[in-house]
Amino acid sequence: MNILDEIKTAEQKAADIRRDAQQRARELLREEERVIDDENAAELLSAVKAADETLEKAEKAADEKAKSFVEENAKKDVVLEDKANENLNTAIEYIVKSVGDI
């Protein structure tokens, strides 16, 4: 084998090595991208789950506050109703007395 053939063979081997290295690098890159996509999907799923849990807690807290508000106002309404009934008797007595005076 002469030197020219050895150089051509070496260049061919170098080209083959370079092509194999580029192919391997592309494969590694694709695999890393897949892993990153899987990790991102897992993180996104975790964030969605946390958001759902937070929303559920907020809804429960809002329901409890609303229930408490309604109960508190119902108690106030009962007190106001009792006062109105007390005043109603006084008002009726006043009206009857006023009409009787006419």
C-alpha cells in the first residue's frame, strides 16, 4: 500500500468516525430532550395537582365563610324579627288608641 492509499484510508476512517460521532451526538441529544420533556411533563403535572389542591382548599374555605356569614346573618335577622314583633305590639296599641281617639 502506498502512502496515497494510506492517506485516503485514514481520511475515510476519520470521516466514518466523525459521522458515527455526529450520529451518536444526535441520538444523545434526542434522548436528553426526551428526558427533559418527561421531567417537564412530570413537573407540570405536579404543578397542576398542587393548583387543584389549592383551589379545592380555597373553595372549602369560601364555602365555610359563606355558611358562617349566612348563619350569622340569620341570627341577626331573628333578633331583628323579635324586636320588630315587640315594636309591632306597641305600634298596634298606639294605632288602636289613636283611632279610638278620633
